[in-house]
Amino acid sequence: GFPSVQPLSIQEATMLHCMAAVKALGLTTGVLDIDVRHSREHGPRIIEVNPRMGGGSVQIMHELAYGINLVELNVRSFLGADVATRLAARKECDLGTCFEAGWVMSPHSGIVRDIASFSESLRATFCTNPHIMCVTPLSKNDAAVVGYKTGGLPSCLIQVVTSAASKALALEQLQVVLGTAEQRIDTLVLPSPGAPGAEEVAVDAHVTGLLELLPPLIALHVQAQCSTGENRS
């Protein structure tokens, strides 16, 4: 979400730490994505520096908060075009507006049907809600989907971004949209035995069946050991 809930002192320390790392690595061109952990004992510590734009909602968050397009800036940077002027002209960030992002996922694996119609129906449901900023399809028709209940890495089907005067309200509105989408998910993702994750479900069921057999097998083994011991005595 945006803005950060961390104190300004931590934000500034993290920013300076990242800038020092970028300088030490000699990175001068393009958009970077840096992962950082902060602790009271050690302060900010870098996990990794990625020479690319961050994924997820990074692009849309920057566009909504600052009015800048990171993809455009990245391309301009590599082409040697002016970037500083664009950054200097960015809009002043309104810290009184909070943004939250989330993704529509399916509990089951399957195949995507008509994602454009599903997304449009979701937009139409919330068209009068001023907190819903965007509903953006991330998948395509006939794409294989991994469900979040299958044990694999779940597929993100649609990105939803909300805004409000508080993070709590923005998150609340996001949950409403995602909840509505999941109630309709069967119209978007057709369950398929051959879809990614189906194998995991089959394996889980097989393992569960084996585990259910363990107690009686152990009991039989103990009984056999006892009988052997009695015969030996």
C-alpha cells in the first residue's frame, strides 16, 4: 500500500541506505527495485538490488501517487533521453490519500474463460464507488490457472487498486471487491483436471490416504513385535 506506515526517520534512513548501495554498485541507468529489512538493532539492511522495475502494483502506485510512468522513464533512461525534467515535474504527493492493491485469485485450478467480460462486470458493479481506482486484467483467455488452495504458486488474474483517506478504508474497499470477485470466480475459471495444481491436489489426496493408513499399520507392527517377543520368551 501507499504511503508507508513507517516513521519518517525510518523511511529516510532506508532511502539513504539504498542510495549508498546503488552508488557502491555503480548503477546509474534505469529503474531499480531494492528489497530492504529494517530492525531496531541494525537499522536498514539490503536483501537484494534488482536492476529492473518492481513488480506487482509498483507501476500503478507511482502513477497514481506521483503522476509518473516508470516504464516510460525506464525506456527514456536507456535511450539517453531527458529523465530529470520529467521527475522534477512530478506532482506533489498527497499523503492524505492512501492506496491499496490486491489481486483476484481462484481457489481452484483451471482454465480462464472470458476475462474481459468478467473484469468489465466487476467494474460495472463498482462504477459508482469512488474508492475503486482500477480493475485491470492480468491474464488472458484459455490461460492455465493455479488455484491458491492447490499448494502451488497461485495465479494473479486481475489487479485491483483502491484509494481512500485512510489505509483502513482503502483496504476495506479492496476486500469488498476481491470478495465479490471470488463469489463469481466459477464464471471466470473453469475447473480442469489437467490444470496446474491438479497434480498437487491428487498427490495431497494420495498422501492423506496413506497417512490415514499409518495408525492401523503401526498398531499391527507393534502387535507383531509383541507376539514375536512373547514367542522368544
